[in-house]
Amino acid sequence: MPDPSSYRPAPGTIPDAPGVYRFRDPAGRVIYVGKAKSLRNRLNSYFADVWSLHARTQQMVTTAGSVDWVTVGTEVEALQLEFSWIKEFDPRFNVKYRDDKSYPFLAVTLDEEFPRLQVMRGAKRKGVRYFGPYSHAWAIRETLDLLLRVFPARTCSAGVFKRAHQIGRPCLLGDIGKCSAPCVGRVSPDEHRAIVDEFCDFMAGRTDQFLKRVEREMLQASEELEFERAARLRDDLVALRRALEKQTVVLGDGTDADIVAFAEDPLEAAVQVFHVRGGRVRGQRGWVVEKVEDLSTGDLVHHFCTQMYGEEHGENDVPRELLVPALPDDAEALGEWLSGHRGSRVSLRVPQRGDKKSLMETVARNAAEVLQRHKLRRAGDLTTRNKALEEIAESLGMEGVPLRIECFDVSQIQGTDVVASMVVFEDGLERKSEYRRFIVRGNPDGSGMDDLSAMSEVMRRRFARFKAMEQPEEGELPGIDPLTGKARRFAYPPQLIVVDGGQPQVNAVASVLAEMGVTDVALCGLAKRLEEVWLPADDFPVILPRTSEALYLLQRVRDEAHRFAITFHRQRRSKRMTESALDEVAGLGEVRRKALLRHFGSLKRLAEATPEAIAEVPGIGLKTAESVLAALRSPETGKTAGR
């Protein structure tokens, strides 16, 4: 169970500003999202005496392994970002919104003759314009109630509208001036649509013109001594301003932009990007990169754009507008390149004034906060990792610290689909490009395959490849592929091998290493039950303190190998079970099974086909087709056939 004090931010690093924060568990999953008017005050409250907290909060802070935050300009922005993150991450401890199936929107049914303003949930419909999302339906109704006195559009259902039209009398809203009563012909369809269009413009963020117009009309009515009309306009002005306070729009509706900002020093730079879609912040991302050369801000922008939007597996959602702190020297060419990726014009510019300039400043503040936190955290991480590696070397009696650690794990169910994993940690960090997966082939004599036999086979295969590369051909470098110039697989030996298991697994691996003449690699095993560290030929385990950084690093390595093996095993087992429904069909061999799956694409489509359609596959007769359908549609295999 993580100790909250272990990941508490350093004093003075939490800003005294509004923002949104995220608690993450040790695996990096977001488990709680919250907002605060003052991040410093709110987050400090979580790190008080644990036993003084609410039981649910106690569980959350002891489950979490880290916390991060994003500062914003106002509480309204914090509210919107909080909802965006809750929708994105579905945190387990945000129980307040767990029962909500969807978020409410303020919808305008523009596809009707008399458009209606209403609260709407669920999938979006064509011909309907949406504003939101909001936290609660009552928040929409409260905003709508304020605006109806200025924009008296229809809000009633089709049934109420039809009944009012039939009896020739409007509802209460029509009588009190909060509906223009198109149901009884007080306004024409064109006049009502004009009201709705003005309402949409106001909700989209184009508010200044309405405020100025109402204020001008109020002053004019006062000068003409029409005090009742001036008082009504004054109340309209108050309603508009109150409604603006409740809006969560960041920029004008329809704004499709990425806002990028940097914070840098001579060695490193932190980049933050806010993704604005439909006028609202839909997401936020950030990185810290090392500056390998003297780069200007424009150079950083160039590298960001090419890596963010140009990588094969990178971000493909190129925005309509890219707001940056400085233009690179090749801004024109870069803009054309981005336009080619998007398929339409992309504007690359520096905001000079207004809301976009203010939002750029917010993003820049977040970049500065990230860089500051990174410097403090990096120093702590380096110290912690070095300490963990030194403790491992001391506990295992190694001559030097294990800069490369490889961990192996085997996954199987009663000897079927036996697989193994190899994960690599270098300098205490995952090196995922070096991860490897093994399909265990089994014993040559056909005997059963247990964990010890599987682990022995994997070790022989891993070090056989390394031994072969120790003696390269003439003119070749050891471990380097002469065609690509890159390191071959298994080119580098580890300083330490960790196996998931206890004394039997360690002794089995030690026998393989001795057999292959590998004498310069340390070996240990980590048993799950009591987290004991076993060494070869030792009758008693090494017991590391529970708070030891060495034990924590070994646990991370072991758990990562276990996760990687389980994932691969599930993939193999799922594939095998998918084809198992066809195994019992008499006369259907492997070649014809593959032909059927290749022709129909899946067992589900095969099960839905007719015998005649199946018989069209070469080598499949009508009788065999009927047998295939009988096997797929039987109660025992029906679930498999529907996969």
C-alpha cells in the first residue's frame, strides 16, 4: 500500500491557483480527478493525517502512487476540464458521476420549423446544435431560464405545442414573456428562427454585441422617459451577465485549435498543448525533452509539429488552427505540410490579443509548472534509482550495479499455450523496445511441460542467440546487423537475471547458465508469497526490508514481466478457442478450416451463412457445410461461434 508521504509534492511546488488535479495509481491509471479554486490548499488537505480523512479519501490516497495537476485561469475552465477528464479516464473514485450514462447538453433542434431549446442526453443527432456538456441538467435549465427573457424561443414538447395550437391559447411561458408563442401565431417561423439564431450566437461566445446592444437600448429608453422598458432592458442585461458567468465556453463555438507553449532552460524544454475542439478544452498533453543543441523557440515549434503530427503512430488529428508562441523559420512550408496532412487549410500563427492570447498564457503557465516539477522529480528519481541499484548489488553480492536487468516469467494453464516473457530494465527504467515474447516449444520426448522445463528452454534460447553473436564473421561487429547497422536481438547480456519464482526456478536457471558457460551474469528469483529473494544454491532467502528501494524495483520488474506474459498468453488462448468450434467437425482438416475462416473472415459470419454459401468454398461439400453449421450453432459452441 503506497504511503501518501512518498509521493507528496515538495513544499512550495503546488501553485496557489485554480486548476484540476489527477491522482494516479502506481501503474499510472487515473483513479481520481478533482478541481479546486486553490490547488495548494486542496492538495495539502489530502496529505494531512491519513486517519483524519474520510474513509473513501483514505482508500484513494493510499491506493494512489502519484499526483499531477493543470492550472487554469478561472474556476469555469477548471470545471470544464474536470468533466473532460472524468469522461476520458472514468476514474474509479469519482463516484459522484459513476451512475451518469451520459452528460447533458443544451440542444437546439434546428431541423424543425419552430426550433426548440431543450436538455438532451445520449448520441448526437444530425440537424441539432449542441452546447455543453454541463455538470447537471439543472445547471442547463438555470442558464436557459435566465436567457429566455432575452431570447424567448420555444422550449415545449411537440405534444404541448400541438395542443396550444389547437386551443389557440399559449402556455404560461408565453403569458409571462419567456416564449414568443409561435404556437398561436404571435411570431412567424422566420421571426422565431431569428430569435433562435441570436440565441445560438450568444451561446457560441459572440456575446459582446448583445451586451452593447441591450445597454444602448436601455440608455435610449431612459432618455426617452420610457422607464418601464428601460427597467425591463436593465433586467435583461443582468440576466445576460449572469448567464455568461455560468458558461463553460473557453473560445468561440467552432474553434478547432491546438494551443502550444514552452518553458525552457539551456538543457531542457517542457511543452504543453491544449486541444480545443468546439470552443472547449477537450484534452491536454505535455512532454519534457532534452535540448541536444542550441534551439530557439521557433525551432522547438518546428520539432514539435513534425513529431506530433508526422510520426507513423503519432497524433493524426491536425487542427484547423495551430497557436504557437513563435513562428519557425520555415513557417510557410510547415503550414503547407500540415494542410496536406489535414486535407484543408491549417493556420499557423502567434495570438496577439483576446481570448486566444489569454489561453496561450494559461498553457505557458502550465509548461513552466511542469518544467519546475520535472527538475525536482528528476533529481529524486535519479537518486532513488541509483540507491535501488546499489542496494541490489550489495544484497546479491555483485561487483557492480546491474545497469541492465532482464526478468523472465512463464504463463500457462495446465500445460497448454505455454508462453514466456522477457522484460528489460536499463538504469532502473523500462526499455520496452527490448521486450521479447517466447512460444515454448515443449520437450522433445513429448512429456508434459511444467514451469521449470519452460524456463529452462527459454534461457537456452536466449543465451544461444547471444553466444552465436559473440563470434561474428570477419568484418562484422559483435551484435550489430551488417545490413541495418542496428543492434541484433539479444545482442547485449544482462548484468542481472530475475525470474518470477523461488528456489526451484532459480536452481533450474542456474543449471542452464552453467551448462552454457555463462558465468558473468548474476541471478536471483523473487517469490510472490513473502517477496523473498532467492539466490542459486542457497538454502535460505535474502530478506529485504519492506521499505527498501531495491525490493520496490525488483517488484516492478517482476510485475512487468508477469503482465507481459499474461497478455501474450491470453492472446494465444483466445485465438485457439476461436478455432476450437471447428475441431470436432469430421473430415475438416487444418487446411480447410483456414480456408473457411479466410473466406468468411470470422466464425460469427461463418455461423450466419447458409449451407449453400459455405459449400462454395473450394474443398467443402454440402454435407460438410451442414456439419460445420451444426457444430457452430450447438448450445455448447454457440458462445464461441459468436466471438
